[in-house]
Amino acid sequence: GFSQQKKTDEPNPMKGVKTQTELDYLYEEKFGDFKEFLTKKTVNKYDSNGDMVKTSHYDSYGKLKRKGIPKYDSDGNKVERSYYDSEGKLEKKYNYKYDSNGNKVEESQKIILYRKLDWNSIYKYDSNGNMVELSYYDSDGSLSRKSIAKYDSNGNKVEGSYYDSVESLKWKTIMKYDSDGNMVKNSQYDSEGSLEWAFVYKYDSNGYL
């Protein structure tokens, strides 16, 4: 897409919602009859701005498994997310950093049990706010993998290259679009440039796939 706005510049669809409950069911067939079983429940709570302030995960018996508490900066960007176990002990924490346009430029995870950084990812953007590079680093700071993206003048992603820890190309994807911006072909090539697979998309006059 084009240059990103700060989160506070965009309307929050959850504004006005206080609590949201999600129920996951498993359906099983026995002798022609279907029975449903609750597998988990998630309860999300929001503040007056529509930002999630707590998420709680329960098992099928209604017992709390873990909860997550996020924190936001003055622009409404999530800067921290902490997870606690059923006894309230901190398990792991995610931290996020943003640039002046509200683009996420860094994300890291820390496992509290081992008191060390588990992984870190660095994001880079072009002048239009398109993410052009994403690098993952291990706890010792060494590169784990990296991806590089290219875009056309309309902001459509046209190429994605994926590299390993020594920055050797693993595979590449090429995307093509029609004049309306609909993707018409998505192809993947191996490190030698040989086609591995390709998907072709067709649309009707209304732009539906």
C-alpha cells in the first residue's frame, strides 16, 4: 500500500465494544448425528478507544490457561504485549518499535523463563510505506532468515525473495496484476530460477475471483 498513517488517524472498528467472546467448537459425527464440543474460549476486553487491554484464554472446562496484556503509546501503537500463565506468572513478552509514520520497524520476543531474548525482527520500508525488507535474528544476534520485496508504482507487491542465514537465495515469488490491481498470476521459483509452482487467477466483470 501507500504511506501508512498512525493508528490514531484511522477509525477503530472496535470502539464502543467492551467485551468480545470467541468460542471454538469441534464437531464429531457419531452414527449419523453431529455433536459439538467446546474446545476453547477467548475473552477480549477493550478500553473506550477500542484498544484491546486484556485477552484471556480458557480451556473447554472454563479454566484459565493464559492471559495477554498489551500496552500502547500515545499514538495508539501497540508497544508491548505480555503473556501470563494460569497462576499469573509472566511467561513471555513481545516488544514493538515504530517509525514516525506508524510503521513497525522492530519486534522482539523475550522468554521470561530463560531471561533472554528469544528472537528479534527488523522491518524496513520504502518512502511509500511498503515493507521492503524483513530480517529475523536469533537470540545471539545472528541472522536467521531474510525476505526482500519489490513493488510496482501502484503499491502492488510484484516480487518477493527469501534468503537463509548466510543470505543465499532460497526461493523467489513473482506476482502479476491486471489494470484493476487484481493479482492474475503468482509464481514461485527455486534458487536456480526453475519454476516450482504457479497459480493463475481469473475474475468476472465485477472483479470477483
